[in-house]
Amino acid sequence: MMRTSPLLFLQDKAKLLRYISGTTNLELGKIYSDRLLSTQWSRDNIPKHFNAPINIYSKRKASGFAHNVCNIMPNPFQNASGLQVLEFFKSMVSEHDVYCPNEYISALVLSSCVNSGHLLYGRQCHGYMLKSGLVFNKYMENALVCLHSMLPDVIGAMQVIASNDRLDIRSYNQMLDELVEKGFLDDALSFLTRMSVVDKVWNKATYIGLFGLCCKLDDLDLGREVHNKLLKSNVEFDVSVCSEMIKMYGICGDILTAAKVFDMYEVRNVVIWTAMLAALSDYGSVEESLELFSDMQHENVAPNEYTFCVLLDACAKILSLRYGSSLHALSHKTGFKDHKNVESGLIDMYARSGDIKAAEKVFLGSTYRDTLTWNIMIGGYAYHGLGSKSLALFKKMLEKGEDPNSLTFICVLNACEHMGLVEEGYYYLYEFMEQKGVKPGLEHYMCIISILIRAARLREALCFIASTPLKWHEYSWVALLNGCQEHQNSSLFNRIEQLIPHDLTPKVSKLCRVRKFHRLLKLTAPTEGGVCMLDINKKRYEFLTVDNEDLEFDALDDVMKPMFEAINDDSANLDDINVSDEMKEDRSDYHSEEVAVAYALRYTPYIATIRLIKSSGRICDRCHSRMKLISKVRRRKIMVRDQLQFHNFQDGRCSCEDYW
């Protein structure tokens, strides 16, 4: 065996060492390790095999042997995993009098804590390094910033940055990104001021992070300042910078400048095209976004999975099932159908566009389901008023071993809202979320407020706000005021007005437009006004409410009155349908939903589902009853989306079960 060539020895014996490292046989491991260390080897061949002896010695608290291994290795941690580095560091500090880690090893250990996700252990390592009197160099300080910035409060990272000026720009970029991602936007602005003062040259990552901050703040002026600074710098205007800039201008409302940046970039790849598609969609120019995709295809630029996600979201915004279905077919053709993000996008598109059956079909056929996929389907059921299905799917999610997150419980609480399940909502908030280790946030408490309001338990909602130690924002109080209006409780409305905190009063007034009860009615009441939209033969039609003072009323009444009278007469033969007096009496107006459904009855095929989109407000009692009647008498499926949810009418029933 002593004559075995070094390379053959490495190939055979390193496997054995890896096996021995998992046992308690330290002596056997030492024999083979000593043989390995005494073998002549090439510098390029040996390092990856030395992890095994290090692992043996460090796990058995024999760091003296491990130290000998490290002494002869060119780079002892080059191929070691984060956990191996941490194990070895524990062994070194246990023999502190013999082996004291230097600043370079300490920096490596801190980085390993970040890479392996052992952030709290990294804090302990930081404390040990402070006690041992190590002089912190820039590598350690950069690693500390990275470590502390990934912790929830990021206070430690801010302290490290404030205490020295030796950090390089990467640490500043890391800190900025974490502040933006965690939502500390005011701190991010203060940090930007510091970045402007220190003598650091901004790089590409800096500008990308700053454009992200502008998006979060919706601050167009700041975005323009960053853009101007970029133009004066030597930073390369590459694809990543260009795409983030286009995204920023789209979100911040300057779509013309976004288009100029897009046109300026001559060699446009799929990243640039996708950024412009997203900018148009975020700006609200959804149809233009879909048209631009046609131009992209004419340029022979193939879409990627992110392109599909942007386009599917755009289709959902305008409830374009026709275009969404064509994208579904294209995802099959291009091989992106089974990508996780595309599958989630398809489920979301179908659910938000009104075809919950298609969403369910994609979900059941999905190849990979993560928490996001489950959340979309649970939320989709709730949005369609199918609260029981939503809660049943949540139960199935738990049975499959999938851990719910914060968004999951928002979807579940929304389902409770649509079903009027007050006690169940309390249970999920106070007990089940604690069992799953999910900390309730403002959004979850707002869901409870919505549940109580829809259940007409307004005083309980007010007590809930008063008794919950939380900083409620202005939307909480506006929701409560709206609830008072919906349930015609003017006395409680006036009382709530007096209880609104002084610092929130201007914001609440701005949202409500006025502070008087009768003015609030116009904003939040179930409205018969607004616009109702209908798609027929690839064309979108918009319908308005028409009353007897409008010039078009007589002509419309000549068409609508006979149609609705015939429907009322047909319903007389049905035992389970009652036509209200309001439907029988002469009409002084026609609501936009009634005009739209009458048009659809006349110009759409008998088997087609009638899909109406209400631009604002909620469907009123009269129209809700009218849709149930038509679905029964004319045997038509009718879908109406208002600002709260979908109403699916079929055979005289609505999916909301008359609770909306």
C-alpha cells in the first residue's frame, strides 16, 4: 500500500475518510489521515479531500490534529461547507489558549453563519470576537454588516456602519437592500443621505437598489435624481440597470420616460422587454402592455417565465380570459407550463378573471405546489365567495405538511369574512396562528375588523380596535366608518369620528373626502352607479346607469321593459322564485348591471357565460336579485365582479349565498 500512487490514494481513501468521519472511530480516522498528510500530492488535487480529516477531528474535539491539517493546506476552508467551518471554529475556541482564530478566519466564520443561515450563532461569534480583543479589519466588518442586516431588526448592522468608515460599497449596498426589503423605508432614506456623504464610489448594485427604494416610496422625484447621478457616473448602463430604471418609472407614473429608456436601449433582450411590459401594466396601460408583447414576438424575442408572469397578471387586471387562455396555450408550446411561477400565475389569472373552475384545474394538475400556490387557490376560492371550499383547501394544505405563512392566514380570514364566521376568525387569529408560529400583523387584525363589520357587529369592532395594543392606520378607521354607513348606524358613526386620533384625522378626512355622514354615503354605499363592462367577440363594451331624465331612457326602456316583463312572467311558473314588487313596478331607471345583462342576453350565445365587471362599488340588492332571477329563468350562468368579490349566479342561486 505504501507504493500506491498519490492520486489513486486520494480517489480511494478519501471516500473511506468521508465514511469514517461519520463514526466515532477517531483512532482509525487518525491513521488514514496521517497517511493522507504524508502523501506527496499536487496543490490542485488535495484540498477538497482534506475536509474529511478536519471533520473527524473537529467533531471529536481533537482540534490539535485539525490544526495540523490546516497548517499544511493551501486554503483549508476553500471547499468546506458552512456547517463544517462552524464545527471547526467551535473546536478552535474550545482550545483558545492554544489556537486563537485570527481576523481572516473570523471573517470566514461570520460569512459561513450567513451562508448556512445560523444568524443567531453568528451573533454569538461576534460577541466572542469582541471579548477576545480581535482587531476588526474591513473583511470582518463587511461580514458583520451582512450578518446583522439579515436579522429582523437590522439595528446591529446600522451600528456597525455608523461606527467606522472603512466599509466598502458592497456593505452599503447590502444594508440598503435589506432596509428596503424589510420595509424600513424611512431608515433607508436616512441611510441614503449617509451614502451621499461618505467617500464611496457607487456601483451598479447601488443604483439598482436605489431604483428599488424609489419604487417602494413611489417617489418619482427621487428616481429622477438617481437617474441623473447615474448619467454623470462611469457606471455601465447595462441590462440590469436599464430594466430597474424602466420598472421605477412605470411604478412611479412616468411611463413616457420609461418608454424613452426602452427605446434608447438598442439591443433589447427578453429582460428589457419584460421590464417594459411590467411598467405598462403597473401604470395601468394593460391593453398597451399586451399589444407590446405582440411586437416582442415579431422581433423574435422568446418570452421567459417572468414574461409570462407579467402578462398573466395583466390579463387578470382586465379580466381578459381570452388573452389569458392564449397565454396558457403558449406556455404549453414554449415549455414553461410546468414552471412553478408560471403555474402560480395561471391559477391567479383564472381566479381573478372569474373562471375559478379553470384555476382549480390548473391547481390540481400542477407539478409543484409551494405555499404561494396554495395561498393563491385558497384566496381564489374566498374571492369567489366559496368560503367553505377555501377553508377545506386550507385543511388539506395542512394535511399535506405544507406550513402556512402570514399570507395564508390573510386568505383564510378573508374566507371567514365572506361566510360571516366571526368566532372562527378569532380562533385563527389568536390560537391557530400561534400554534403555527406566525405572528399576527396589522393585515390580520384588519381582516377581523372586516369580519365584524360584515356581521353588523360594529360596536364589537370598535372595542376590538380600542383593546388591541396596535398602531392602527387611517384605513382601519375609514373601514369602521364605512361599516356604520352600510348598516345605517349614524349615532355610532358620530361617536367614532370623535375617537379618531388627532394625528390620523387629516388622513381619514382625505380618504373620506368629507367628515359628514351623508357625504360618506356617496363614496362607500352599495352603488347603482358607475360603469359596468362586458366583453363580446373580443370587444369591450361599457354601460352606464340610465334614469328617466336621460335622453336615452325612452329608447332603452322600449327594449328593456318588454324583456324584463317576459322574464317576470316566466318566473310566475316557478315555485322557488319570488319576484319582488320593485321588479314589477314601472322603472324610473336602469342600473348599469341591468343594461349590460340585457345586452348580453340579446347578443351572446345561449351557452356562453355572461361576465360583468363592475368598476366601482358593490352590487345592490335589486341587481343581485335580478341576476338570480335571470340565471334561473333563462338558464344562463352570470358572473359579476364588484369591488369586494365575485358573484357566480346559476340556477337561481349565488355563490355568496346572499351574504355580501
